[in-house]
Amino acid sequence: MLFSTDEGYIDEEMLSPVAHVGGDQRAIVARTVREREELAYKILASLPRASLAVLQSRIAPLLKLDIVGLLPTEVALHVFSYLPYQSLLTCALVSRRWRVLADDQSLWKSLCLERKWEWRAPPDAFQREAGTCTSEHPADHDSDSDDEGMGDEEDDDDNMQVDDSSFVSAFMDIDDDGPPQAAASSSAARLSVPIHLLTAAAQSSTSSSSSTRPMRSPRARHSAPSMLQSPAAAHPTLKPDFKLLHQTHVRLRNRFAAGSYTLSNLQTRGAPNSHSNTIYCLQLYTYPETGTQVLFTGSKDRTIREWDLATGSVIRVLDGVHESSVLSICVYRGLLASASSDRRVVVWDLAKDQPIKVIREHEDSVLCVRFDDKRLVSCSKDRTVRTYLFPDLAPQHVLNAHRAAVNAVSISNNHITSVSGDRSLRLWDVETGALLRTFENHHRRGIASIDYKHPFVLSGSSDKHIRLLDLNTSQGWSTSPSADNKVPVTARAVVCEACGSATSGGETPQPPPRRRAHEDLVRSVALNSEVVVSGSYDFTVKVWDRQTGALIADLAGGHTGRIFCVGFDCTKIVSCGEEQRICIWDFSHGIETSFIKL
């Protein structure tokens, strides 16, 4: 025998492919690796350059070892799960193996779930969703200069000083109507169904206002009044494609950042079967049974209308109950609650198309109404917030603390937030009715609007500014420079996409980003996980980065009067105002979005 072996031990040289060859090559077996390296080098050194070049191209693949590609698929996917989506797109370009890994649906599904981006199921798969109502607060205004949806601010003599008397005109009551400001931006924005533009439509009328206020052209193209594709037309792909879902959301987010939209009018003054007076409130709503998205609006004409976004037509009219302006609406789980300057809150069953409860307990105009699975909350010019428990809507609490009209309320995470003309923001416990925190002088003037997605509270004020506050950290931002000095903006960590390490900008607070604030009272605000939307008496809608407060888009030219309410989802912004116009600012033009669950 050539070798005497020891079971349990194998010499490296015995594994050599030349171990069993005969002749002169048998001597190579005894050589060490180092000796073979030297021998190979001498052989290569003796070859001409042309031969070396050929050998180099043949040897190069042997020197490249794809460690990740050689791993078991589940292990490789675990490694890729730590990468951001930009890195996954880059990895897909490396090799076929990496492309298969980087395109794996489990990775993209996780990325979508992190952002709460959901694939829209076919209509028959829709289930009733849990979540609080989130439409923007309504606004109301007299045919003259009054706004029924706003209450008076606290008098200077009653509490601290207010800026100057010019503020009074914005809050003065001429009619006996109140300040409904619906404050919930669509948390349903993530729970509703998407829609996108069709190419056909009629010419948008942009009648000029009697106001001489100059209008600026936004960075966008204004199209004919594009009708929106029916959300009921489900995407033909039955199997969810989460990479497509993620990339579509990113495209839409970039559209918002670039201010790229098409503008159309769902209603203009005098249109057939439309509202005959000022529109104070609106909310986008998706029927969970069908996935069809509609728009509800409330008006000074005492009616509530439901709009088909695909055709621009009115589906139904709820009327005959309110005796005055509808100032606020909230739609959720097949119910609609409306608040009016007639001091009533009415709860409607949409399936039965009739009211099921009329509440008459406030002593003045009801300015805002919100509800979730357990309770309904309303606020009024009578300076109170009232709560009622489902299913019979029995009275629960009367919350007395504000010193002026309570203009808006919102409910989230077992808390109620309320804002008032007394310039304060108050946080309440929904179960006990206890006042948990009070933020006095949260704005320099009366607060007109609010949206609350725990722990973030967004407010808009007569001081022309908006403010975002994190209740957990008391940190945030404001469009007011003076508020920025009080609320430092901490430097954001920079994350390396390659290694995932984070480097902070140090402990020194960074200067706040430049912001171009509204030029008049901010009547409506709404927020989601990425952006903030505000509507103002200055005829403009503005979009802000939720984290930094930087201005993203300035949408002007759609309205020729004061804006009373805004609502939005990931594809569009909807706004309404005193000139009876409903504007749709659509950021999804040319993008297929029917598979997105809004």
C-alpha cells in the first residue's frame, strides 16, 4: 500500500486530485501547498503575456466566491431582510441568484407591513376593518364673512393677552352656527381603497374669485376634471405582488414630494344635484364589503351628500333631519355621524339610509363629532366635550375645562384631544373623563383644527401656523419661528445602507428647516405616518414632511375662496370651501393603483 491510514484522520494531501495519478506526477503528491504555489508561479512566469491573459480570465471566476449565494435560501433571505429597499434593488443586479433572493415576496411583504401598506383584496374578500374615524374637520362660513364652524376665542380679559384685535374677525359669530372642525385625517387613508385617473373628462372650470388675492401656480400640471377610476375595478393580478405594491407607494410618495398632480373639480357652484351652499366638511370612505371608495360632504344647505368618485355624480342625499348647517361628519363601519349648528348630533345607518339616533344635549352649535368602536365624542360652542357609549349612545361624560368654544376633538388610543378658542390643547382619558394634560397657549391665538394619531397631535390656528407635538416626548415642530426656538429639532441619524450602522449628527440641535407658513387662519389639518396636509383661509392647501416640518408642496389655484376642510390618502388630496367647490388633487395620474388598499 502506498499509505497506511489512521481511521478518523485524513491528511490534506490525500484529498489531492493528483493523489492517484501515475508516472512522474506522483511526486507532486508529496509536495506541500507552498511548494506547489512556487512551482505554479515558475510555470506561469515562463509563459508569454498573451497566455497569461488567457489564464487570468479563466482563473478569475475561481477566485470569486458568492458566500450569500451559496447559503441555504432561508438563511440568505434572513441576511437580505436587514437591507433597505434601495439595497435590495441594487442586489437584484448582481446575479441571477441574488435577483431571485432580492425579489422574494417575503422580503417586500415585510417592508410593506412596516409602513402599513396593504394589498387590496378582491371585493368579496373584504372584511369590516377596525379603526377610528378619520376625516378632516369641517368648516362652515356665512355667505358674508362668518364661519359657522368656528367658535369665538376666549376674551383677553378672561385669560392672558391675545395678539391684536385683527383676530376677532376670523372668529366672530354672525349666525348661530358653530365651529365644526373635523380633525381626523384618514387613518382610514391606510384602510381605504385606491383609485386613479382615467384619461377622459370634461373641462375644469376655474372661475375667478371676486377676491383680488393673487394666486400662485403650483409646481404641477392642471388637467381637465379627471374622473377617478372606480375602486371596484380590482387589479387583474389576484396574487399579491408586494414588490409592486412597495414600488408604487414609493412612486406616489415621490409625486407628493415633487408636487406632481392633476387638479379636477368634483363640484362647482351651480352644478346639477350639487350642494347649493358652502361646503363645510368632507371625508373619504371605503365600503369594506366592496372596496369602493366614496366621498361624503356636509353643507350649509343642511344636507349630506355621497359622491361617486368614478363618475363625479351624487349617489345619495341625507336630509330632512338637520335644521341648519352641517358642520362636521364622521363615517366609520357603516355609520355616519353629523353635527350641526342646530345643536344636534345625528347618527345615520348607511345601509338603511335613515337616522338611528338624534342627540340634543349641547346648548350651542356642535362644531365637531368623532367616534370609534366604543364611543362617540362631540364638542360645541357651549365650551363642553360630551361622550356617548355605543350601542345605545347613552351619555357618558361631560368634559368641562375649556374657557371658550371647543372647535375640534379627536379620539385615538383611549385618549381624547380637544382644542379651543382659549388657545389650549387638552388631553382626556376616555374611560374616566379625567383631564390628563393641559397645554396652555399651545398657539398664540385660538386653535381651529386638530388631528390626533397617538402619540402625535397636529393643530392649526388663527395665528396662521400649524404645530405637531409628540405627546410622549413633548418634542415637535411648528411653522412659527418663535415656536421653533422653543421646540428644538434633534439631528436625524444617518444610516449607512451598506452596513446598517447609524451615525448621529451629535448632540447639538440642528436649525429647523425653512418653512413658508400659511397667510391666514389654518382651518383644517390632517396627518398620516409620512406627511401633514393643511387647508387655510388663504385659499391654499399645503403638504409638509411629518418628521421635519419641511414644506413639500404648495397647492394653489384650485380654490377661489376660503378652504374649510381637507382629507387625503396616499393617492390624492380632497378639499372643499366657501365657493362650493370640491377639488381633487390627484398624485396618481398615469400610475396603476387599483391594487392599493388606502
